[in-house]
Amino acid sequence: MAIVDKEIILLKVSGQDKPGVTAGLTAILATYGATILDIGQADIHDTLSLGILFEVKAGSGSGSVLKDLLFKGYELGIKVKFIPISIPDYEIWVKGQSKQRYIINVLGEKLTAVQLAAVTKIMSDQNLNIDSIIRLTGRTSVVDIEEYPRSCVQLSVTGTIVNKAAMTARFMEVSGELNVDISFQEDNMYRRNRRLVCFDMDSTLIQTEVIDELAELAGVGEQVRAITESAMNGEIDFSESFKKRMALLEGLSEDVLHNVAINLPITKGAHRLMKALKYYGYKTAILSGGFTYFGDYLQKELGIDYVYANQLEIKDGKLTGKYLGEIVDGAKKAEYLRAIAEREGIHINQTIAVGDGANDLPMLNLAGLGIAFHAKPKVKESASTSISSLGLDGVLYLLGYHDRHIDMMQE
């Protein structure tokens, strides 16, 4: 019977944002003993949009609180609007919180209305409703040209997906057509607690395939590049391709390795990403089909925790064309990812793997979040998400970090 004595009202506020708006309105609600059932606020270009769903005693008391809120709104120079909510409608809304929740990130050098319209149309077709939208990148000037333009918004959505495979396929199509990256994740406890990030090295952490560079210096560049491309596209077995390429490097001087290492072209955003991951307590690893000689160099340069790669055999200052130990292929990368997670006491769903080639797919598919980074088409199709429009620091947006979280620790 007590429910009949209550009224539920949605207070909607809009106008110029200024200090004291929320304090003034909630002080009035407090005077009437109101219960806050929900509250949300957004601020775009100093324009406030505030919603407060509250419960108050029915009758003359509710009329008085509305009158006082109107006067307060006039005093503050803001618009207030009231929407009564029936008890049955409120209960339906409450039960809706058990729906599946997802996070969709939309990333690009800039975001256009065409891109967002396409992405949100796909979501609508799949029965997904947007609960909130947050901009994760800083404000951009329309006058000054940025050296590294980037834009990302995060959409929190709920609903029961009609056809996940069809939705993913459409996201892929739109991504290619409109030059935008679309990341789709379940909003679960693991997404909020990622702890380990594992990276491929060549064409991921660095913008080159080291073995191709060594081959060029050895005079066998064309042959090795052809084998590398075939392996990365998944056309031939990685281990087979590795042995063939290694044999072609026989006789190359060890001195060449040092010169290549100190001139490695580190991928845009890598330093920013690694500094942030270290600051926020993540463990990092290089899991590479390349060579430990270069992985060890990057470990010192970027502060990486673990390095697993192939070891070159060197005799009398020259490469023998052979290797030491087991070949680090796709299966081995996944094995190392699992082993590091176990060693650090991290659940496999709290891990992230980032890579570009077919031999990265086992670890991308094993990790809680697999990211195809500027990857081959086959890898993009198979990975859970991809980044092709931004640098490596785009990974931070998929973790939910805002630029202000990143930039404060860069200072």
C-alpha cells in the first residue's frame, strides 16, 4: 500500500553549465526527503544536460517540490522540465538492467556524422540501445592542424543481439568503407580488469619486418620478402618459411645487427602506450617470430617485462643461417601468453594480444581481447577487434582510458 503514496518524477535540466546547479537542485530535493533513484549528467561545450529520477511523497508535497525546483531553475538561469513516471513503467525499467551490456568504441583520425550514423544504424538493427556516450579523446581545434589527429567515442549499450555474426560483418564493411575502427566488447568484469598486454614485434611494435631488412643487407631481399609476405598472409606454414628465410641469411656479419637495432622505426604511439601501461600497473610482453637480438633492444627502449622470440646462431661474427632453440611460431606465442598469465596470476580473460600477421591469430584468439593492428585482411576478419586508423596508443581507448588519464602521467 505504501507504493501508492509515492510519486516518481524525472527532472530534466538544460542550460549553461556553472558551479552550484546540482547542489542547488538536490538541496531542494533533500528538504522534501526525496530518494534519488537515478542521476546522470553530460556537458558539451559548457551546455549542461542533467537528469535526476527521484521518488517523493504523493499529494501536495510533490506539488511543492516541483514549484521550488522551478523557482530554483529560474534563479540559476536553467530550464527545468518534469516527466511523471508510473510505477509499472519504472519497474519495467529496473528489470531491464539485467540485459546484456556491451561497449562499442569508434576510433579514427576524426569522426564524422556519416561514420557514427552508419555504426549506430547497425546497432539499432541489432536491437541494441545506447545508454551513454563518452568522448575519450581530448578536444580538438578546428583552426590548428594537429600533428597526430585522433578521435574516439565510447558507447555503452544494452540489449539482446539479433545476429552477432551479421553485426560483426557489417562493422567490418563499414570500417573498410569509411576508414573508421569499430571495437565491440562485452561489458564484463574482465574488460574492466585487463592486466597483461602481449605484442607481436615486427610490423606491430616496429614499422618493419627485421628479417626483410637483414635480407636486403645480405643481398637476398627479394627472395626473403616474397616468403615473408606469403607467411604473413597465411599461405605457407610459418616454421617452414622461417627456416627458408634463415638459410638465406647465412654469412651476414653480426655488426649489421647492431646498426639495424639502433635504427628500428618504432611504431607511432608505442612510447605513449607503454608509458601508460607501466604507470597503471600492466605487465607487457613481446611474443615474436622475429629475433631476441631486436626484442631485447626494444625491451630496454620501451620497458617491456617479457621477451620471447627466436635466437640467431652466430659463429665467428657471422650468422650461420640457423637458429637456437624452438621456433616461436603462432602456437608458441599462444603458449607463452598462457604461461606468462599463469606466472603473474592473471586470468586468461584479463589478457590482451596485439599483432598483424596470420601467425598472431592463435594468441589473438586466446586472449581476452585480441587486437589486429594494421593487419592483413585475413587477420582482421578473424580477430575480435582491429585498429587501422590510429597508432598503438589506440589500444588505451579500448581499455576505456581518456586522454586526460594518459596525459597526466606523461607530464
